[in-house]
Amino acid sequence: MILAANFKTNHTRKSTLEYLETLDGFSNTCSEDSFYIFPPATALESSSAHITIGAQNAYPIESGSCTGEIGVAQLNEFSIKTVLIGHSERRHVLGESLDLIKKKYDFFKEQGFTIFFCIGEPLEVKEQGVDAVMAYIADQIEGIDLSYENLIVAYEPVWAIGTGKSATNEDIAQIHSKIKKICDKPLLYGGSVKEANFKDIVAIDGVDGVLVGTASWDVADYISMIKSAK
Ligand code: 13P
């Protein structure tokens, strides 16, 4: 199972190091799981044997004049080869266009990065039914090379992110099976995953893991959630 934690704009460098130390001890005991942590850019670290560190965002550039962004040169300092692309907060809050997302995808693919590519529909699309959801997702993946060997897809419905209201198991099973038909890469679910629903969600056919925000930020809670499914 793939267990990915997105810290978003939480944690400092110090608290990330403490977190990683605690999680490292636990992850040792979970040989069949892959752990990924996406800390904020100020807390990037090198990966350990059991935990891969990824960047929440990076600009498709080696280095140069791009104020406020980081590129490959900054990621190389920590040997980071994993990046999140297309997260809904970058699409909908920060206004990243499909074009920029595709540019990032192609660039980091060229660099051999493991790409966590996030897709998912807003509420008004969900309310129009499954066909509308799949049409929305088709737009998000247009021009994206789904055969890329280091691709991990995360289905994160926008309305479920940070709301405490996860998609139902039926919704997840249905959308995941449809995505699996067009892309056979590992497929994660994200959106209000928490201890109360974790065990059921990871048991759904077509769910290869989770991308967790809020419920990952406290390491003890995160570990307890993972243990709940063991
Ligand atoms: P929450 O788990 O807080 O809903 O966030 C999910 C997410 O955006 C992970 O990338």
C-alpha cells in the first residue's frame, strides 16, 4: 500500500524532522507499505530507507529567474526525485492552468521524477453525475503521458478535500474502476481520509493507497490510523 502524507502549509523544519524520526521507527515495521511525505519547501529533507520525501510543488526549470519558486537545483540538494503535480489547491486556489500542469508533468517526466499526479472534480461537476466527472477528468489528463513508468495517480475530489466529508465507498469504487480502465498505474484516493474511514477505503478494489492531508499532520494520529487497518 502507498501511504502518502501532504503537509500542505503545515510543519516547520524542526517539527518535520521530529515527525520523520517518529514515523521512521514505525515505517520500519511495515515492510509491505511505501511511505511518502510531502513537507513544505522549507522543510525538504533527504529520503531515508523507509520514507521517500517529495516536493509539494516545483517549477519546471533547473534554476533561473523565477521568484518564489524552486527548481531541480534546489531539489537536487536533498536528492529529491518525487513531486506532486496538479493538486487541487494549486489548480483552484493558486490558479495553475492545464497548460502549466502539463508543462510541469513533461519536464519532471523528462527528469525521471516519480510524479504523483492529482486529478478530481469540483462539487458542481460531481452533482452532474458520473459521466460529467469522467469528462472533467478526461480534460485533466489530456496530453498527460499515462504510460510513464514513474507515475502514481491520486484521485482527490475537490469537494472532499479538507472538508471532513470523504467520498462514499461506492463513489470511490466507481470512479477508481473507471480511472483504472484508462490508466493502469497505482491509484490513490485522497480527500478527508481519517481514522474513521481509512480501513474501509484502503480495502476498496482499485485503491492502491491514500494521499492524506489533515489526518497526517499529527504523527501519532497518523500512525494510529495506519495501525487501524493492520
Ligand atoms: P485532506 O486529507 O485534509 O482532505 O486533504 C487531502 C489532500 O489534499 C491530500 O493531498
